[in-house]
Amino acid sequence: MSSSPIRLTWRTREAPPEICGAALTTLREGDPCATLIEGDNLAALAALADTRGGQASLVYLDPPFFTGRQHRQVTRRREASGVFSREEQPAFDDRWDGLHAYLTALEARLHYARALLAPHGSLVLHVDPKTSHYAKVLLDELFGPDCFASEIVWRYRRWPSKTQNFQRVHDVLLRYVRDPDVEPRFCQLYEPLAASTRATWGTRKQRAVVSDGRRQRSSVSDAESPGAPLGDVWEIGIVAPVARERTGYPTQKPEALLTRLVSALTHPGDWIVDPYVGSGTTLAVAAALGRSAHGIDQNPEALRLCEARLTKRGITASRLRLSTEQERAPLSKASPSPAGASAKQPSKLPIAS
Ligand SMILES: C[S@@+](CC[C@H](N)C(=O)[O-])C[C@H]1O[C@@H](n2cnc3c(N)ncnc32)[C@H](O)[C@@H]1O
């Protein structure tokens, strides 16, 4: 499997579990471009890999970040009196029996997520600096170091925390391609030219003047510049409390972030999978950009929010569910769920015979 000479080890590390017989059944036929699956993403990814392996242009994973917290969903309602009320309910559990349990669960999901990728496809894993270094070594192992494509730093601004340290204001998005010998989907995006470039060159396209294979100087052409090719540090605002896209779901990612990924890494009509779909940012963006997408989540309330978001765009999502036999299957040691997983979140690993 691995072509990386470096291997991460931890207590209890085993090969990702082999999952046989995971199956999905239709709960509701809706728009085939937006499909939601309720249940544990490991079994769902294995089932998708069986039927649609090698077809996804993008798998985007935004797992819990190993925060050690139970995340809560906030619902705000305007009462008849005009006063806003606020209700909180548990959304998802991010408490683990240690880093080894977190990495074990992540590795198994990455293994099946990779199996979904088309030869031109990319996997993007969204993590934070607590775990990104481990995740990168795991991905190097799983894909091979040649498949590493980008480490995108998403830089945002938020209310400062009281800390005798630099403020933590970035996440890390690791992008790996499925096959280093196949040209991956990549549509060039641009960002505004730097003020210093505009001051020197204006807004027309620069052209390198090359001699002896080296750039000697630049000149400008008559064509207007589209901007500078987008770099790997992205400054995008978090979803503000008053933003129209805000759902109240914890850790909701901004549509602007997913719009960049989806526009750069897929073509219209391509298939995208998000195994930790949460409030459905990926599916909302995919629908807006004419891509089809599957989203998986074990929290029914997350899927309800995601459906509501799609309904606003005139889309009734299709629904699939894991077969009952898998839901009854015993918890596997090889895929621990968060330490405090509640009954509402069946993190079961169906190893069906
Ligand atoms: C960080 S949130 C995703 C947020 C999402 N990107 C958004 O913009 O709203 C992680 C989600 O993964 C779900 N989740 C965690 N572990 C899971 C598992 N094993 N199977 C399915 N869903 C899981 C949680 O319920 C939660 O909704």
C-alpha cells in the first residue's frame, strides 16, 4: 500500500480494517446530484468504494479536530415578543481515548476515502496544527510522498483568546492526488495583484523575458492580467454570527473556502464526497457550481440542516442509509469512536461477514 519509507507508529496501530458487505439502501429518491447518507462514515465509505470506487474527483474530509470537547449546536429563534431565544443541543463528540484512538479512526477513513478517487482526483483533509503533522505523515504513507500536492493554510480572523502565545488563527488543508502520473483536475484561480506589482506594472499581464533558460526581466503585454495565480495561504473570513449562510452548526466552514476547492479541483458534472458533511457546506457549494455530491454524517440533525440548506436552493436531496445488519454489527476495536460518544452517535464499525 505505502511507498513511503517513513512510518508513523503508535500503540495499538493496526492495518485499516477490512470491511466486507457494507451496503446502502435508498430511503428517498430525490435529486441524484445531492445525496445524504446517515450513519458511520467508515461503513458508508466502504459501501461507496464497492459501488463507485475510482470515480470521485474530490473527497473533502473535515473531521472533528481532536479538541477534547463535546460540540453543541445553537439554534436562535425570534419569539412572538420579538426577543431572540437561544437553544443548545449536543451536535458531535470530539473526545477521544488519546491521540492514538483519533489517528486510528482517521487512518481507516482515509484508506476508504482514497479508494473512491478517480485517477485525476484529489483528497483534501482539513485539520488543525495540533494534528496536521501526524496527518501528513499518514497521508504520505497511504498515498506515497509523490502524491502530496499542497498544504493550504486557511488564515482567518476571530475574537482573540487570552493566551501567552501567538493567536492560533489558521487551519491546515492537506491535498493529495490519487495518481502522481496522471494530470489531476486543476483549474487555475487567481488572487488580486499585490499593491507593489500594480504600482510598478499596472494591471496588465507581465511577461518574463527569458534568455539562457533564465528569467532576465519582465515586460508587460497589452492583455489585462487576471491577477496572481492563487497561492497556498488563503485569507477567508469565518462564518460570522450574522452571516446569511450561518446554520448554527458548530465548526461550520465558510462557503467561500469550499467554493475555492470545488472550483479549482473539479469540473462541472464531477462527483464529490464529503464523509463529515456537518451542516452541508460542501453539498451547498457543489449544487451551486453544478457538481454532484454525497455527504455522510452520523448526526441526524446535521443532515436535517443540510437538507434545509439544499431546499433553499430548490433541491430535494436523495437519502441513503446503511443496511440494518450493519447497524447491529459490534463495535470494532480497530476503529474506536470518540471516548464520550453518545447513543445518538452510533460510531459502529460494521464488519459484516
Ligand atoms: C467538523 S464537523 C463538519 C462541519 C462541516 N464541514 C460544515 O461545514 O458544517 C464534523 C462532522 O462529522 C460528523 N462525524 C464525526 N465522526 C463521524 C463518523 N464516524 N461518521 C459520520 N459522521 C461523523 C459529526 O457529526 C460532524 O457533523
